Amino acid sequence: MPSLEDELFPSTPGKFKIERAHAMNRQFNRCFASTSTMFLWALFLIALTASYLSFQSFVDSGSRYLSASWGGIQWEKQVRNSAQIHRSGGMSVLVTGAAGFVGSHVSLALKRRGDGVVGLDNFNNYYDPSLKKARKSLLNTHGIFIVEGDVNDARLFDKLFDVVAFTHVMHLAAQAGVRYAMENPQSYVHSNIAGLVTLLEACKSANPQPAVVWASSSSVYGLNEKVPFSEWDRTDQPASLYAATKKAGEEITHTYNHIYGLSITGLRFFTVYGPWGRPDMAYFSFTRNILQGKPITIYRGKNGVDLARDFTYIDDIVKGCLGSLDTAGKSTGSGGKKRGPAPYRIFNLGNTSPVTVPTLVSILERHLKMKAKRNVVDMPGNGDVPYTHANISSARRELGYKPTTDLQTGLKKFVRWYLSYYGYNHGKPVN
């Protein structure tokens, strides 16, 4: 019986050499053919994969385009109609955060006097989006179109500036709230810093460049103990991340003014309140809890000192915003290139009459005709400051700013709106 070696290697040397050579050639040819086939198949699979990915990208792009909340002929028509100016010497204003508290009031005031207004808002869920949707409906009835989009969307800004040559931008979009910054710090960086830069990039590249008015905050005064707070006071000791992002915004806007010639005005708001306000604000949550019979938490400062705020009624803030737009001065750049110095201003917008939080609660009790269940506790280390008081001499002089609504009157108007909006009748919810 032939061995395994005999089966593999024939016993005749000469025959073995010839057949082995032929066998090696056949194996080489089969191997080469196999490799070539595999190579061709690999090329085919690569081409097929590339085609699929390209097609998928096309489908995804098309889906995004079809599902996008902006773009298209009808959308552009709505933007242009909303931006149309209806008074001599009027302005065309892009208002970011237009479905927000201050943004909705400013948008209405501009539209009522004949200016063109286009709103932008992302309708996030920091607080109940239904309130923002209700503000949007109110603006729609006055012919104000709100684009749903994010301030970090550079393509959206490019499109808006391509459709409308805005003369001014009122930048009110921001992540608000001092305490929430401890829970979600990234949202503050995303909106208040990255979003601001995205907007300024669009403004500096626009031709013509718009003048920019934007919302800073009284929180930038941080741990400053000198009162009343003046625009010339130091602002390098923020007490919260929110305050730090607003301070960063002031430095960033100064840079864009210096390098690109953007006309920029920063407004430091002091505790704005009133109808259509933010549910996360103390006066709003106090009202809700008092009506529902729930206790309210009142913080006090060191040594039992009551916290006090320079509460400023929304109508007074709106006057300051419009005054800032009217006196902004022109940007001096074109297509991102500066031709000369442009105005850079910062103003306090407050009421100059600080009121303690317990006094605020007493006023609410009087208007609601209900007593609050007060829970007084020491202020935690959450970034809040014990006292705010605005020096508004610069705003008086430069903007003609003059607040006229005291807290008693302002809260009466807020309570009337609250009871109507949430369906209360004589302190009881309407079923």
C-alpha cells in the first residue's frame, strides 16, 4: 500500500519534476485567478457601499430639508412680509428669543410702532413650552413671524441675512436662571457663549452689518458690594456660572466691536417681571403656590438679612430696549472688514427701588386675597446674590430711559394676567 509520502510525491524523479512544475503553475494560475476575482469583488463591494452611503446621505439630506422648520419659497415670503417696515425711518429687526418673556414684549412693541420684526426661538423645555407657544400665537396675530431654530445654526443665520437686510438685531435668546446652571452647565455654554459667537459671526459677515443690542444681566456684578451698581464697577467676581457666561458675553462682544466694527449695546437687566413672565422666577412660582395652598420658600442672607431685588416691570424694560435700538448708531464694517470705530455701550436697566422678598410676598397676598404659607430658610450657596440695585444715570442720559411702574402696580397687572391666563375665578381654578 502506497504511503502518504508516495501519494504526494511520485517515485520516478524525472516525471515528478515535470508534473510538479505543471502542478505549481496550475496552482499559481488558480491562486492568481482567485486573487484577481477577490480583488474585483472587493472593488465591487466598495463601489456598492459608496453608492449606498451617497444615496443614504442624499435621502437624509432630502429628509432634513423636507422636515426642516425653515427654508423654501413660502417660508421666505413669510420672513420678508414680517420684516417689512411700515413707518418712515423705521428699522428691520431680527429678535432672537422672540417667544421668550422679554423677546415677545419687545417684538410686539416694535411691530406696533411700524418696524419690521422677524423672530427666532428654539422653544426649548427649560420651562413649559406651551407658554412660549402661546406667546408665539399672540405674535402671529400681530403679523410677526417666528422662525423655529437655534442660535447655533450658522446656516439659518446666513439664510435669514440673505433673505432680509436687517438693520438691527435684538439678541435676547439665552439660557436663563442662576440655580439651573448647577444642574445643566453645558446648556449655558451652548446658548450664552457658543450661540452668541455664532450670531456675531453672521452679523460681522453680513453686508450691510446690522447694529446689535443684546441682553447681558445684572448678575455680572456678582460679589460686588458697592451699591447702587454702576456700569463702571468691577464685574470680575461672578457668583454663578450664569453670571460668568454673561460676563464672557460682554468680553466677546467687545472683541467683535473692536475687530469688525459692529455697533454693539449690552443691556444689564435687573429682575424683570410682569405678564407673560417666566415660571422659574420667584414672583411667578410664589403666585402659583399661594393659589394652590402650597408653602413658598423665602431665602434670607447672612445674619438673617432679607434678600432684596431691584424689580423692574416689563414695560420699562421694553422702553429701554427700544431706546437702545433707536440710538445704537451704525456698524462700520462691510463683509467682515472694519472701516472705522463703531459704538460700544453697556447700560443698566433697572427700577432703582430695591424691595425685599418678604415685601414682594405681602404685595402678592394683598392682590391674591390669600395668605402665603411661608418657609423662611438661609440662602444656600447656589449663586444667588443678596442684593441688587441699579444706577441708571447712563441710561437716563443716553437712552431717555425712565422707569415709571412701581412693584405694587406691576404685580397687580401680573396677577390679573395670571388669573386670566390660567383660568382662575375669585382665586379658584375654572374647570
